[in-house]
Amino acid sequence: MLMFILIFIQGFGPFKEFLVNPSWKAAQVMIKVTYFCHVTLHRHAFCQMTLQALKEAGLGEKFEVHSMEVPVSYVKTQQIITELWQSLQPKFAVHLGIARGSRVLLLEQSGRNRGYKDRDVCGFCPKSCMEGGPEKLHSIINMRAVSKHFKDTGMDVLPSADAGRFLCDFAYYCSLYHGHQRAAFIHIPSSGCLASADRLVPVLQTVILTMLQQLEDGEE
């Protein structure tokens, strides 16, 4: 039985038409800020937060949650996520990204090390995320099992095997690599009813709680 879990929730910064990235907005709305930590990575202050849903599920006393906005930059994303795992050493990390054109929540099972094609806001595109790293890394969480949990609820939550070969895929692989696969990536929709924060946030909370319960069950 796990006695304490430090988890981390990450969203991305502005990109193209998204002056406020919906992934970061969702991360902010989803959690209640309780007080600021004294932890700083690359001059980005973390906020310590609690999920009300965790307490309602009887898990609130076990979790400490941090959240952060990461710029749409390969170099900065790698620096921040690497230092996140080295400094905070969370038990689990949840990364959020926007899926343009999607109307459903996508739970990414794996991240890829190579094959990136699109340039970031700095005009840069790397050949790989981790030189010498495996081609693909899978999350410790079974995303298909998580999605099945929502099959009969009417919630649009689906597993995915392709995180997109851009910053989302890059950040996910980096986190899986440094976190020994204790990470998850959730692509949130850009259209449909779940594009509304009021509808999206409760679903995200339930999805993350389901992942955390699966993580905890695996430790017993």
C-alpha cells in the first residue's frame, strides 16, 4: 500500500491560435491552489495544489500535487521535465496537450524517441529526444483498461497508440524515460462538448483518479 504520492500535472504554453493553451487552462481549472511552494525549476515556480476529488475518493491524504506550464520548445521542455524528475522525484506525472480537431479525450500509451517533423516556437526540430534511448517507451498505466472503465458511462475517453511526433510526444517520451515509465499523457479535445472546461475538468479528474488507483493497486 502506498503511503504518499507526489504527482505532477503539466500543460503547454501558447502555440499558434491558442494564446492560452487549453491544456494549461485545464490544468489550472482542474485543481485548487492551496499555497505556493518554494521549489523553482528554470525560474518557473511550482504551485502546490490539492484535488478535491482525491479527498472525495479517500485518497486526498496520500497525494501532493504540483502543476506547471511548459513552453512549446523542445529544448526547454526537455530541460524542465528532466529537472522535474531529478528534483521533485514525483511518483507519477500527468501531461496534458491539445489534440486539434479531436472531439474525444485520448489516453496515450507510449512515446517515441524519433521521427519528429514539426518545428517548435523557436523554429527547432530535434532528430531524437534521448540519444541512445529505445525507440518507444510505454506507460506503466494500461490506458486501454482505463478507457474501458468509461465505456458504459457515456464519456468520450479512448486509448491511443500515437502521441503525434511533436512536443506532446517529445515531452511524454522524456517523462517516461526519466520517470521509469511512471507517466501518462492525455490529449484533450479542441472541439465538441469536452472542449468546454466545465465539461472537461470533471472527466479529467475521474480519468486521473482511475490511473492513480491502478498505480496504487499495482504497488500492493
